[in-house]
Amino acid sequence: MMLFSVLVEVFKYAVAGILVLFAALYLFKPYLNNQEKFKLIEFRRAQAAQTLPMRLQAYERLILLIDRINPANMLIRLNANAYSAAELHSLIINEVRNEYQHNVTQQLYVSPASWTVAKRIKADTTNLVNNVARTLPGDATGLDLGRAILTQLSQAEIDPYDAAAQLIRADVTELF
């Protein structure tokens, strides 16, 4: 009988201890969850502080890419007068490819929409130059090709290079 009463006493204390433990866990669980959320927010804030400059630099590089493959700027840089149309055509296509390849890693830091804009403007520029080059006679000069490209661009209602830059700028404003 004595053993039974000792076991009952141990059982009572064990049940009371377990109830106190569950009550403590029940009371402290929201506090622990809030601490976990706070640490996650702090981690994300620190991570954003590190990646934001890289992301902004990537957007800057995309704007620069668009500006550098704009035929109006590229023809000035390449000195179209010094080449035949075929040579200038090849030079422009290589320049567009090189600029794109130089900036291909920026897609890690920019939104998919901005990267799609960059890819599209590269493809459109290549298509424009190829299509204009096909329409010129074989003995055309680089100056003829440059004029034809600029004429084709001037016929567009909206400057595609400005439109692309505006889309990327709009994407950057969403970061803030």
C-alpha cells in the first residue's frame, strides 16, 4: 500500500510538472515565433542592403547596353564613312553581340521583364541592321548603310531604345 501511495504522489507531481511545462510552452511559443520572424526580417534587410547596390548596377549596365547598341550612337562611334556597307554591317553585328555578351551576367540581378527587354532590343537591332543591309546594292558604302538604318529608325512612331530604357527605369522604381 505504501508503494501505491508513493506512486500516486510521483504521478501527481509528474502530471503537475508536465502541465506547468505545457503552460510555459503555450505562453512562450508566440514570443519565440515573433523572435524568429524578427530575425528573418533582419536577415532579409541585411541581405537587401548587400544586393541592392549590385542590382542597381545591373540596371545601369542594361541602360548602358541599350544606349551602346542604339544605331544612332553606334554609327558615330564606329565612323561609318571609313567602311563599305558589308564591312560596317559585319562590324555593327559584332558590336551588338559583344555588348550583349559583355552584359549577359546582369540577368542574375534584374527582373525577368527587364532582361526580356534587353534581349528583345538586341534582337530587334540585329534584325534592323540585317534587313537594311539586304536592301542595299553590293557597292554601297558604310555611309549609305548608316543613312538607311537611321532612316528606318526615324520612321518608327516610338523610339524603341527610349521605350526600352523607360521600361527598365520603371522596373527600377519598383525596387524603392
